[in-house]
Amino acid sequence: MQIEPNKILIIGARSKVAEALIRHFLSLTDWKLILLSSGFTSTVQVDRITCYPYDYNQSQHLTKIIQNTLPTFTINCAAVTDVDSCEIDRKKTWNINVNLVETIARICKITGSHFIHFSTDYVFDGAKGPYFETDIPNPISYYGKSKLASENVCLTSDVISTIIRTTVVYGSSSYSHSDFVDWVIKQLKKNIPFRVVTDQISNPTLTDDIAFTLIRIIDLHKKGIFNIAGFNWLSRFEFAQLIAQIFELDESLIQPILTSELSQKAKRPLKGGLLTLKAETELGVKFSTAEEGLRILKDQQINKLYQNLM
Ligand SMILES: NC(=O)c1ccc[n+]([C@@H]2O[C@H](COP(=O)([O-])OP(=O)(O)OC[C@H]3O[C@@H](n4cnc5c(N)ncnc54)[C@H](OP(=O)(O)O)[C@@H]3O)[C@@H](O)[C@H]2O)c1
């Protein structure tokens, strides 16, 4: 008997993380992909991919798509991720970060689709990171609170689910989702000194590593919480210095500053980051060091530049 390839539904298909998932799923698996994004304007089918435009205010549309396509796995990458704007527009944040997750969980439970949802180390207060999957969350921002609530939806709704916690994500992107690495490179290229915090510590994560790990999670049908994060635990300041070194830009432009000196709307966990022993042992994966990740990113950017010239 021939086994049908997995059908994977990705919600928020134009997010930074989803872009890496799609790239790797297409090159490393035979899975069929169903992609939902507010950025798509019409339904398009090409080979193994079907794209649907999605309006986040129309949950009945989502129900219809899941019931019609019956995905084996449903991955939610959609979220309001700008931590400061989450403090301001709380209604929108809750609607996308929690209510949407409730809707997905409910439909996945009915259809038997395995639900994979993304979360963050911002569910912790940053008093004593990096954190294991089993550590007790205590969010200090509205973003963190909404993401913890979304985790609780998955854990209490009796759906087959996997929660992926990750942190300071960076990677190639065709859309305009700027990450910390993009921001630092942009600032360095202006050739004007700028400030980066020395007291926010975490382990920056390459989107490609998330994609490889997700393939393992899907292949092994793993459930529960998994941390996916880069190998090095370092401050934003140290990471910015490394970015300057790898991209051969002027490191002396980066000035140290403390989080307390910035008037950011949302509180940040200071000692954040995630411990990845569970993923390494149960999934047999290894995560890139910050230096390896940045070199991969640089190669990808050079290749893209080269392809554009051809
Ligand atoms: N980026 C990080 O450093 C980081 C760290 C830890 C955890 N995470 C988690 O990982 C997941 C993916 O994050 P990401 O950084 O890849 O996301 P992202 O690039 O910021 O994209 C989020 C996507 O969510 C959808 N969306 C729906 N309503 C939105 C709204 N009101 N505002 C903004 N986006 C909205 C959009 O998808 P469409 O355009 O396709 O509709 C958007 O592209 C999220 O659950 C996030 O919480 C991210």
C-alpha cells in the first residue's frame, strides 16, 4: 500500500519562520503544502502548493479550508510579534495571538489534524534564563502573556499539539519582516554610531534550524513543548559585534547601553533564552552557533545577489 504524503497547512505563510519552513519542506520532503496568508490576493495552485488568501477576521473561512483540505499537520506562524505595539493594541494582539489559536485548535480537534504552534522565551520573566521546557512561565509583557495564553489553549483543548518555543529569530526573507540582524546591518551601513543593549541575553536562532527541526518533529509525530534555539547564549551587544565581524562592517559603531536607559513600551526578559537538550536528545538535531548561522545567512544573501545579476 502506498502511503500518502503529509498534507501541511501553514497559517501566516508570509511570516519569517514560515518562509524557511516552505523552502525546506519543498526541497527536503514530498509533502503537499496548503498556505494561508493575508498577503495572497487569489487562490493559486502550483504543483505541491495551494495558496489561499486569508482574512484574519473571518474564522469561518479557516474552518472551511481545514475541513475541505484535511491537513495532517496544521502549523500556525501567524502572530503579532512587535512586542512594543502589543502593549498598545491589546485587542488586536489578543485576537491574533490567542483567539485565532483557539479557533485553529477547535477545528484541528474535530478534523484530527496535528496542531503545531509557535511560542517564545518571552513567556518567561528573564530572571534566571536560559530556560528548560519544564520551567514555570511568568510573562512580563502583553506579548508574553498572549503567547502563554496561546500555549495554554493548545495544552488544554485536547487537540494533538506541539508547541515550539524559539527566540530572537533571524534568517533570509523575501518580505519586509526585519529582524535584529537586518536592523544591525542597516545601522552599520549608515556609518553612524548606534546603541545596543548589553543586558538582554538569549540564543539567536536561524530560521533554517527551525525548519530542519520541524521536519524531525513531523516525521516523529512529536507532541508537547520543544525549545528550538541557537547554540550560543549571548547579549544583543555581543551578537551585534559578531554581525559586524561576519559582514565585515565597522564594529566600533556599536555602543553599549542598558535596557533601563531605553524607554521601551514593553518590558523585556533580561536573562532569556532557551535550553535545547530535549530537542537534541529526542530529535537528534544540533543547532548552529551564532557564527555558523550568520555565515549561512551571508552566503544566502551573496547567492541571491548573484542570482539577481544573472
Ligand atoms: N521573530 C522572533 O524573533 C520570534 C521569537 C520567538 C517566537 N516567535 C514566534 O514565531 C512565530 C513566527 O514569528 P515570525 O517572526 O516569523 O513572524 P512575523 O515574520 O512577524 O510574521 C507574523 C505573521 O503573522 C500574520 N499576522 C496576522 N495578523 C497580523 C498582525 N495584525 N500583525 C502582524 N502579523 C500578522 C502575518 O502573516 P501573513 O502575512 O502570511 O498573513 C505575518 O506575516 C510567531 O508565533 C512568533 O510569536 C518569533
